[in-house]
Amino acid sequence: MNAVPFPLGPCVLLLVITAAVHDWRARRIPNWLVATALVAALPAQWMLHGALDGLAVWFAGWLVGALIFLPGYLVRAVGAGDVKLMAAVGAWLGMTGAIETAMIACAIGGVWALAAMLVKRRIKDGLSNTYSMLLSVTGGWRHVVQQGETLREVSVGRLPFGVAIAAGALCTIVLAVQ
């Protein structure tokens, strides 16, 4: 792993901690936050890598960060704010940092979701919903909605995944320093 250059680490931590607090309290990640972070990442990358290379690092990180969670958004496993937050984190940390952050965030989020299902004693419902999401390309969720239920009615619960993304970004930064 490469060390995260000085201005990037503190800026990413400020971004993800602010997003995590908003997500924890309101279950939303504000657009103004991710838009500001995305715009601010470009000049930071320019200063570190030069104009052309900085633009390439920024764009590749943004694209990979967004694309990693886009399938999850399409099956309603994560919200649009989570996708946009990962895109902004990718713009700051680059493609490799986005991948590392997403992998760690998914691991943390998965353990957290499993623990929440255990506490609520809804493992069977949670696993059934997960199976339905995986089958959504063949109509798994659409079948549920057609029976008159909404996705929120059949959900076992919602976790503020911005918190898992923040933990993933923190781990990525800490592990890069070592």
C-alpha cells in the first residue's frame, strides 16, 4: 500500500466523519457535502500530481468509487448517498483507495448487518431478503412489490452505511501509513 499524502488523509477523514454523523442521525448523506468534497478533491489532486495526472487520478477514483456501489444501489442494498460518498472518497484517495475502502466497508457493513439481524432475531427474514435482492435481475424484488408490499415493509431494517464507509476509509488511511 502507498502512504496517503498529507492533505488527502485529513480531508477524507473530515468528509467521512461528517457524512457518518449525518447518516447516523438522519439516514441521509447530504448532496452538498459530497458535491463539495468532489469539487475540492480536484485541485488537491492537481497540486499533488500535476494537472493531467491529477485529473486522471481524480477521475479514475471518482468513477471506480461510484461504480463499486452502483449495483448495490440498483438492488436497493445501499442508498444513492452511499454511492455518491464512495465516489467522493475515490476522488480523494484514487482508484486503489476507493477499492480498499469499499472492500473494508462491505466487510464491516456485512458483520454489522448480521449482528443487527441476530439482535432482532430476524436472520431468516434477512437471508430471504438478501436472496431476493440477488435474484432481483430476474424479478425477485418486483414479485414482492407486486403483491402489494413496499420494499420498506419487507425490510429487516436499514443501517446507516455511511458509518461503515467512514470506518473503511479510516482503516484504509491507517493501513496506508504503516
